[in-house]
Amino acid sequence: MKKCSRWAGLAFVLCVSFAARAQKVDLSQSQMPSVITVPPQAQPSDHFDVEAATNAYLAEIPASARARSDAYFEGGYWLILWDFLMAVAIYWALLHFGWSAWMRDLAVRLTRFAFLQDLIYWFQFLILTSLLGLPLTIYEGYFREHQYGLATQTFGPWMGDQLKVLLVNMILGGLLVAMLFWIGRKLPGSWHVWGAVVTIAFTMFFVMIAPVFIFPLFNKITRLDDPKVTIPILSMAHANGIPAHDVFEIDASRQSTRMSANVSGLGKTMRITLNDNLLRRGSPEEIQAVMGHEMGHYVLHHIYKGMLFLFIVIVAFFYLLRVGLEFSLARWGEAWRIHGMGDIAVLPLVFLIATIFGFLFTPIQNTDTRTSEHEADMYGINASRQPDGFAQAAIHLSEYRKMSPGPVEEWIFYDHPSGRRRIHDAMQWKAENLNQK
Ligand SMILES: [Zn+2]
């Protein structure tokens, strides 16, 4: 099936027929157990041993299920590389073959207003790059997800979601790009500073509106209305100084079998949401442990801290972007028919530099996120007092994450602590709290 991704056109039809088959693969033999019991070694006792309890939990994962999720997660390492190489090839082709200059010329012929020219260019750019990247997108987002039993959508609705993403990109991305190029032309000496400021403001705006205007385009989000679930969660929230009245539920099962929860939004739109897969398959203890983790993100201000980190990254990126553009345009600008940094035809070069920056930055970004996630883990176990629920959640999440990576592997690729580490943390907490009951 991997070969499908290398061929567009005719092979695309073959891929769709493969997809139908992929959905019928029987994965029942390699599924994680839905109910995870507390193993004897993890039961309270005088001789409670953290390592033995951790290993006993890990032993509840069937070998076939572990092999499957290891393969899925390790395949993801390679996808980071393929995505990177594919993006570099596409942006380079747009520059080298003069397609970018051609799209700019077309936009200039259609209107004399620079702002509209930028928008028209952006639409062409987005459609062309999406089409060129489509085979890899389909393999990665559709076939591969079905192959590992993580996807629930048929091809039509999946493609529908992709088109919605494209539409949102056209509108919001178009606004940002047109604003940045307007700044680039007005302030040629300091655009990298003002560009960073506008990008930061735009990011905050997006994070704020996303839970209310963007997520509902893809999923149904409702107020959770089951007192059995909400009463313990809201009680935990109030005990931790969170003035919450509602818990939100998202029908993530529309796309995926993954269990998950998150904190999203900014200011008044900030909220904790849990997905229906977690609600359906998680034990009450597990749901409380996961919600404790999400409350940790909230109380420890991880959204604000994450954005502060992002702001520093954006400022650094814009500075490097300026240096990279000056360097490249001095050498190849004429060959690519780009008239300067304010010329919209430079956009593939901007994306090329951003792609290289993002690729090299992956381990640092992951480590920053993973550090926050570890803080939320510890907060969540303390708040919920459900170490076994937390261990159960770690096992369920390992349906799409490798459980026991090496230290270097974890540092580079993990944006959450590994499942083994999470269970170990929970069992350590349990050992230290056994005598306080
Ligand atoms: Zn988290």
C-alpha cells in the first residue's frame, strides 16, 4: 500500500479500492483490552514495589498490540522525514521551474490591487501545493490510519474534512499572508519585527476563536450532561480553584478511535473537553485521572506559557527568515524571477525556510511540550488521587504511542512522557501515599 503514495492519477483509484479492503482487516487480535484491571503486584501491600507494579501493568498489554503500536509510532519517525523532504521538493520546484513567478504574473494580470494580488496568488499556491502533496497526505492521514485500526471515517467524509481544512487555510491563511506582505512593502527595513508582532497577535486570535468557530466545523461539541461523570469532575475542579460550570464533550469517534482530552481556547473561551472515546471506554477512575491532568494544564497556565514560548520562537524565526531571504535572493532571485522580499512570488522560499526551521526545531518543541505534560501528569495524579486510573489511561493511550522508548528516542520524538514513565510516576505516587490512607 505504501507504493500507492508514489503515484497520483490512475493509481489513486486503486488506492481507494485498497482503502475499502484496509477497513475490513481484523484487528481484534491486536487490540488493547478495554477494561484494565489493577494487577496483584500493584495492589496496596507492605511489600509494594514500584518497578514490579509498573512491569505488571505493562504486562497487561498483549504482545501483538504492543508490536502494532510500536510499529505505528516508529513509522511516524520516518514520516517526519518524508514530510520534510516532500515539502522541500515541492517548494523548490515552485521556485526552480518558475511556477511561482507564473502564478504571480497571473495575479498581476487579474487585478492592480496588491492586496488582492496576494490573495489570488495565495489561493493558487495553496491549491497547487495541496495537490502535489495529496498522495502523501492520503497515505498518511487515511490509509495508514486505517491500516492500524485508528480511523473510523470512509474516504468521502475524510476528504470532506480535508477540503474544510483547505477552506479555513484559504481564508485565515490568506488574511495573514496578505497582511504580512503589506507590512513587507510598507516597512522594508523592519518588516521582520512587525511581521513577528502581527503573527503573534494572529496566533492569539486563532487560539481564542478555535474552540467556538473552528473545531465545530469538524466535530459536534456539546455540554456533557451525565451527572455520574460531571459531578466528580466539577468537584475536582472546584477543589482546585477552577471556576468551571461545564465539561465539554467532542464526538472524536467521527474520525478516530483515539482516546483523548484537552484544554483549548484563551480567556473566556478557555475550556476542558473530553472525547467520546474516553467516555465510552475509560473507567470512572481513568476519566478522573485524565481530567486531573487537563486541570493541571489549566492551573499551571500551560496555554499561556506555551504561547510565550511560541512568541520567542516566532521572533527568532522572523529574524532567521530575513537573513535566509536576503542570502537566497541575492544568489537565485533573478533565476527565480522574484523582484524582492515584498514580491508575493517569494512565498515558496518563505515556506522552504520555515520547513527547514521547523524540522530542526522538532526535538526542542517536543521537549518543551513534554516537560509541560509531565507537570500536568503529576498535578493530575495529585488532584484526582487515582494512580491506577492514570496507569489505565497510559495503557489506553499506548494504542497510538510506543510504550517504552530509549532515552534519546524519547527526547527527540516524544511530545508526552512515554507510557512506561507515566505508569512508573503513578506507581511511585501510590507507593509514597500508601501509608497516608
Ligand atoms: Zn496534556
